[in-house]
Amino acid sequence: MRSMRWGGVLAALVLAGPMWAQETRPMTFMDVMEMRGVGSGSLSPDGARVVYTVNLPHWKSGKSYTDIFVADAASGVARQMTFTREKNETSPQWAGDGRRLAFLSDREGSQQVYLMSVEGGEARKLTEAKDGVHAFAFSRDGKWLAFSAGKAEDRQLSLVDLATDELAVTALPKHATPIRDFAFTEDGGRIFFTSPDRMDKDDLKRKEKKFDVRLADPEQAPAHLWSMDLKDKTEKRWTEGADFTITAFQLSKDGRWASYRALPAARGLGDITQEEASLHLLDLGSGKAHPVLEKYARFSAFSPDGQWVVYAAPERFERLRNEKLWVVPSAGGAAKNLMAGKDLSVSAASWSEDSRTLYFTEAVGVDQHLFALSVADGVMTQLTKQTGVLAGSYSHEARAFLLTYSHPRKPLDLYVAKPQTVGSAAAWVKVSDANPQVAKLSLATTETVRWKAKDGVEVEGLLIKPLGYEKGKRYPLIVQLHGGPAAAEMNSFQGRYVTYPHVYAAAGYAVLQPNYRGSTNYGEAFTRQIGGNFMRLSYGDILSGVDHLIQEGIADPDKLGMMGWSAGGHLSSWTLTQTDCFKAISTGAGAVNWISMYAESDVQSVREFYLGGKPYEAWDNFVNESALKYIKNARTPTLIHVGEADQRVPKPQSDELYMALKKLGVPVEYIVYPGMPHGLSEPRYQLVKMVSEFNWFEKWIKGKKDWFEWKTLLDTLPVDAEAKSETPAGSAAPRRR
């Protein structure tokens, strides 16, 4: 393989240009790698505080680690509560009094539960489970903490007595089979849990004896709902049957009802199993259950008064139909569609304290907003209208919203808002600041652009302009394609290895991110329209967007590049065979042969929708939508990426593309990332992906001589990145072909 060099380009990304050098500097690859993530946010029951985690990347281990923070909900002042190096503190939960919190940590080896005062001080270790703790939960009154521990095949429950200083741990009577999910009733008198009807001991024994062969789609024992009375330690079984298995359950606050989600226990359903999930309501007084929803049950929640259950489901049980919010009386009765006639798809909601209003966030185009929905009459009110992406929920106990918000210039952070002022961002209280370093970066301008496709349909996308953009000047253009395809690019901060437009903008590129046909946020018809015509319709929308930017005098028609991952990889590979207008293409985890892809992938039902059936039912369409059929048209230099362990779009798809291009004499390079699934989780591999991809475009679009040299990649790491050339244990360098 030829020696590839990046030195000049990388230096250009580090040295600031004269227009922005005095105050800020351009974004670099390492800035992307060092972005921190905020998660696990939760308001205390009294609404006074917020607990959350911050995820910090760590180069030496090739992993990320989390610490816990607590913020005052009124002032936003936050304190870091844990400081363990190269260890994780996760899953923080509030005790009922709001003065203590518990969390999981592996600071002393296996994962255990720790208890900490919000005033600070050393965390107290509550558990000494031999094989670590799997999950835990507080009782509502704060007197007990229950936890499940042990290996998956023999996991059981124990209680910690929080009412005494000794914090004594008591194992509950052993259930006949392992415990899965569990929850306290509101009064703390019982614990409900799910457990399989049997365990195959011979199967466990053969694994211990190293007989590790795998049976495809093995038979699974059904799991059912049980409870244990904490006074007399007696068990009660609530559901039974060999034809279904319970995957999730909820308890109403009034103690009268439980809801559960069930899947068919039959083998051979494959990936369509989740679409077969049903929703049921169980009367805890009589023990009788009645069905609420026969399919597509993904979400449900009891109202605070226990009178209603809200759930999300489509009006028609078909793939990619809009999901609506429905309510049904807990005691039984007809379900009511609260969103009939509204072209939105809503998958979850939270209740107001009076059980009269539902709150949800939903995307409209490139922005996402907060809405209120009246349970009585279905009147919907948009509460926020800010540019950006808003998510989160309402806590009826704390009587406040805990929101996440991101903007093209603002990384995601947590905010607290009151119902009466939630529409004004100025009234929100920011309670996290995970990435203050972004203020020192020169970020490109992000604009919403719209154009007409060839059939007259309006298509929308994002345009990220080069730093120092001058109107009337043409720029090299990189088209970044989102995955899915049922997804969308939105007005959020972009600093990930999949799309990193600010690095391109710093190097003088414009970036187009089109929300082509098949994308979400533009109505049900827009999303479903590519069924049976996947590649051609989406491709046409993308090319129309490129033509629009050329006509607007922004894009240089002689300096075009394209990149994408997953569905974006499918479309990048398709584009390779349909036009030679692009000077370079980078395609990641993309499919080129739908016939072979159907059985290789862990997902089939989605392929059936997009390609018009099963291969043996729609053979011609499967072939005609495959890029491999047209590969002789390929002329564009192509860089291929794939995770070695990708089950969604398996490696053989990339092998087929690489071999075809190699045999045809098309310039091609192929990077395989060892052990990686559909996404790249190893930070070093993420960096390789970005730097190799960027410099592939630099070579073929801007005419740089070479593109790859390991020394230059290693030199991009900061001095304190720890062991620049060190490979973590159990890891290997990416393979190039």
C-alpha cells in the first residue's frame, strides 16, 4: 500500500486562520474525541436538586468513565460528587427524602451499591455481592433498598434496611428461578418481579464444560409476573401461560393495577418480535387481566391518580406508521386516540400531577419542541419554539421539567423548567455544563436549506458553511448522509465521529446534510414513501440538494465528496454506481447486495418494507435496488469502513464492494475495525475513521499527494492523552486492506 501523509492538513486544523485566531480556534479531531456526555438525569422528589452523570473519555484504556454530579435546581450550581479514576459511578437514584442518593460503582472491583448524602462526604458501601449487583431500587418511603445480585442464571433479591445505622442486608427467600426486573409497590409492602418458568441446567452445565456451540433462535422459557410480601415473605404468581413472556411491567401509584408488556413465546419470529408485543392491564384485587393492545406495544404509563393508562401505538399495525398517544381507563373501557388527524409520531409522554395533561417532545423538521396534550379533548399546544433539539419529561412529584437541550453551537446539557415559564428559554435553569471548552472553538454557521426534488416534493436539510464564508465564492462540498433511513439530521451540536462538520468547515469545506425521502420529522407519507423504491427516491433527493447548492453559487461542482454510515453507507455505495460527479466517497457499514444481506443481517422485517417483500417474493426488486448490479459504472475513488463484528450490516457486504472495485481498477481502500459492531465504540478506531476519511477527501478533492501515515495520526494526540502509541490490552490496531 502507498505511504499516506496528513501532516500539512492536520497542521492547518490546529493553526487558526487570521479571521478567528485572536479569540477562538477551529475544531479538531481531538476536540471531537474529548467531548463529554451528560446522562442519567433525575430530579429529586421535592424538586430541589438534580443528579446526573458525566461521561469522560479516557485514552489509555480506550474507554469512557462516568462520575456523578448534583446540582441545585434553583440556582444551577453543580457539585461533582464522585472522583474515582478509571472507574464508573452509574445509575444514580434518589431516596424518597431527597437527601440521599444511591448509585452503582465498580470502584472496588465488582459492581456494588453505594449510598451518599447530597451534602457530600464519603459514599458508604451497602452491598458485598459476590458476583456484583445487577440493579437496585428504593422503596417509596425510603426505608428499604432492594437489589438483585448474582450471575444471570441464579440472580436473586436482597434488602438493605435503611432505617438503622447498621444498614443490614437480608437476602429474601430464594425464588425457584432467577429474578429479572423488579419494583416496589407504592406502600413498600411488596416487591413485584418477573422470572422465567424454568432454567435449563444442562444448558448451563455444557457451557461450563466449554461446549460453546450456539443454536440459532433457541427456545426460551416464558417469564411471568410474581410478587413477594415483605412481611410474611410469601410469594404470589400473577400470570401464567406457555404462549407468552413478560418483558416489562409497571405498577399504579394507588396500588390497584399493574400493566405488563408481553411477547409471543414462539420461536422463529426473528426481529419482528418487538412488533408483536401486546399490552395488558392486571387488576391486583381480582387477579384478572384484560388486553389493551394486541401489537406494537412499546410504551405505557399510569396516570398519577391511577385512573388512566397512556400508551403509544399506530392507528394501523404497519411498519413506520405514525405512533399516536392513546388513553384507556385502567378499569377497562374503550381506548381514545388523542392525536387523531395529527401528522406526528409520538413514542412517549409524561403526566401532569392532576392527570389531565400529557407532555411530550416531538421533532418537526430540524427542530424538536415540547407539547402539551389535553386528555379530555385532545387539544394540543406547542409550548416551546426555540431553534434546537429539546427532549426530556415532566416530574409530577417535583412539579418541574427536566430537559435536555442542544443547539448547533451548544452541546447537550440539562435544564430545569417550570410549567408556567417553560416556553421561555431565559427562564430555564442550566444545571450541567459538560463541555465548557466549546466556548473556545470557532464553530461554523449552520443554516436550514430547502429545495425541490424532481417530482416537486420539498426536501430540507442542514448546510454548514465554511469558516470565513464569503458569499459568491464556491467551496468544496461534502455531503454527509444520516443513517436509518428513518432518522433525520437536526439542529443539535455535532461533534461525533460519524458526522463532524466543524472539522470540515475549518478546512474550507461546506457540508450538506440532507433529510432525504425516508427521513422522519416530515410526516408519515414522507417517511414511508421509499417503501419498495428505497435507493432511487432517496438518491434523487440528495442529488437535487447538491444541484441546488451548485445553482446557489455555494458548491463547486468539480469538488464534491460524499460520506455516510449504515443507511448513509447504503446510499453512498449506491451513488458510486449512479454518477461520477463526486471526486471521492467514504462509505461505512453499507449494503450493496440485498439478496445476500437479507439473511446475513440480524434484521429482516425492515428490509421487507423497503424492498417490497422477502427476496423470494420480490427478487427483481432486491436485485434492482442493489448497488452491486451497477458496479461496472463505478469510477469514484472509494474508502470503505466496516466493523468486523457488525451484525446489522455484516462485513461480507463490504467485502463484496471492495472486491468488485478492486477487480474493476477503481481506486479503493478498505479499513476493518477489529471486534467492532455496527457502531465504533473504541475511541482509537473512531479517530482512525475520522482522520482517514477526512484525508481521503483532501487527496481526491483538493489534490493532496497522500492520505495515510500512522505517525501523523499519533501526533494528533495531545501530550496528556496517555501512551500515544500504546494499544489497550485485548485490542488490536485497525486492519487495512
